[in-house]
Amino acid sequence: MRETLTNTDISVIPQFLAQVEILKLNQYFKIKHGEIENRFGQKLYFKGFRTSSNDADSQLKSIPNLETVLIEEATEVSEKDFDKLNLSVRDRDSHPKIILCLNPSFKKHWIYQRFFEQKGVEYNFTGIKDDTLYIHTTYLDNIKNLDDSFIKEAEETKNVNILKYNNLFLGMWNDENRNALWSQELLSLAKDFKECNDHFESKYYLGIDIAVSTNQDSDETALTLIEKNKDQFYVLECIHGKFTPEEWANKCKDIRSKYRNLYIVAEKNQGGDLIASTLKHVGINSNVKLVMATKSKILRAEDILILYEQRRVHHTKIMSQLEQEMLTYSGDPKEKSPNCLDSLVWALKEASQKASSGSLYIS
């Protein structure tokens, strides 16, 4: 199970089948109505907590002989939904196991409070405490099989931001950064996975924060897509990585092909000429706005924070890197540039303008 699961036919099942193909085990499994059944009659079901009926446990009541419930990205699930599920499965004679798979977030999270703080369990404990089995693993446990680029990224993160390294790579729970603009509580309110129902009046804004160089030591480039409908804003996607100019430009082109009324926004004094020429090279000749940054990153972000406080921004999916930056960036000059957050700010800033004159956009 996950907090949201829209269509297994285009997400989970293809990934599962790809692994089955690699292991040459095709004859042992069959797919039917979004379910996977093995040769012994055991079935795998894929469910989401958020359904059209908004009922978290009704999805499981119709499954006979339920043995195990595995919740992916468990930090995205509310304690209320977990309790409802937990009580529901405990009513069964089979007493199914519930497995929580997660990357630790902040110590204010209910999972940390309930399973670690209250039970006196350390973050890296592996063993049994009361009725709970804990298994803690990190990349170091499997380092011989990892790509060199992943290991290098981990070491670079360790040198630049030890708190981020401890959280993302060692699985430590974070103390909330009191100097960061976004609190865990405020971000949680925005992560309602609410989507726009009527796209007829929607406009779309793609914020770009590019890396000025393309070598292995470069920052990442980030693209964040926003949908604006009336006075509400929906964060649809945050794409980030070490892309060449051609790669990120083609990603912009792909996004443009899917959304009408798309406006692309980027910082002029951060490779503005390169952005314009690269986009033109892939056929994007209009609705590109280059903005001159006159405020610091933290002051620009403060303007956007107001929209979150007004409950007008909705995150439609999990965007881990973006969320990490929102909860940790404080504006300290020693901090690494928050690429995803920057691209979010540019997109939301433009989307929230009362009026945008077409003459402001280059062509």
C-alpha cells in the first residue's frame, strides 16, 4: 500500500514484470485486473490509502486470507489512517503482519514518536522490541554492489551537508531546522495530494533552476511544474538531476507537449542567455520569461511561503528532494543552493502574479 496509488498498470506492475523477466520467472506469475498471482495461488494486491471514497481500510476488507500488509513510503501515511488499518487487520483470525518501509524524516513525525521515542529505541536499532521487529539498513550494507556515481554523491553530500547525509544516507531522524521557513506541520498541510478537477481554466508554469556547468561536480538542474486554477496552485512535478543543456531543454519540450498554456520561467542572471538559446534550439520560441533576481533566495522564498500559509498550494505527489530543501534551507551562505526550491519559487512567483503581460516573455 501507499498513500496514493493511481494506476498500477502503468507504475508498479511494469516494474515487477521487468524484474521477473530478468530472473526468467515469467511462467510462475500471471496478471489479472491489477493483481499478481503466483503458481501457488498467492496474490499480490496494490492499494492506496487515498481512494475515491476516501476510506483507508475498505480496500482490504474484501481480501480473503490476508497475511501481510506492506506500506511503502510510510512517513506519508497519517497516524489516523494507520490506526484505522491496524485495527481493521487485527480483527482477522489470521493476524496479518504490517510492514512499514520508510526513509526517516523528522523527529516530530508520529512514527518516530510512537516507535522510537516512546519505546526508547535508537534510530539504527535492528532487533525486536515488544511486538515490533526493527530492521535498519543503509547504502553501506550494500556498497559493493552500488554504482560509483552513487557512492561519490553520498561522499560529496557528507562533505557539504552532514545533516542531509545523516538523514538521506544513514537513515537518521532529523531535528526540525527552526531557521527554515517551512515547518513540518505547514508542509504536511500542503501535501494533501489534492488535484485540480477542472483543467479548462488552468495555466501551467515551469520554473527552471539550471546548473551553469555540466561536469561531475556541478549542482543539479531542477524543473518544477505548477498548475494554476483560479486562486489555487498545484505542484505537479519536480524533476532534478545533473543534466546537459540539451537534456533539460528536451525535458521542457516534453512537458510543453503535454500542457497547453505553459509558461517557462527562469532566472536571467543565472545563465539567462544560455536558457533562451537552448530552448529555442529544441523549438521553444515563445512564453519563456527571464526574471532578474533582485532579492536573496531566502527573501524570494518568503514571498511564496505566504501562499502555503493561506492553504492555496497543494502537492499532488511525493517530491522528496523538494520537500527536504523546504524543511532544511535557512539561507545560510554555507548551505548548498536549493535547486528544487528555487525552481518552485520561480514558478509560484510568476503564477501568483495578478497579471502577466505577454510582452514580458521573449520570443
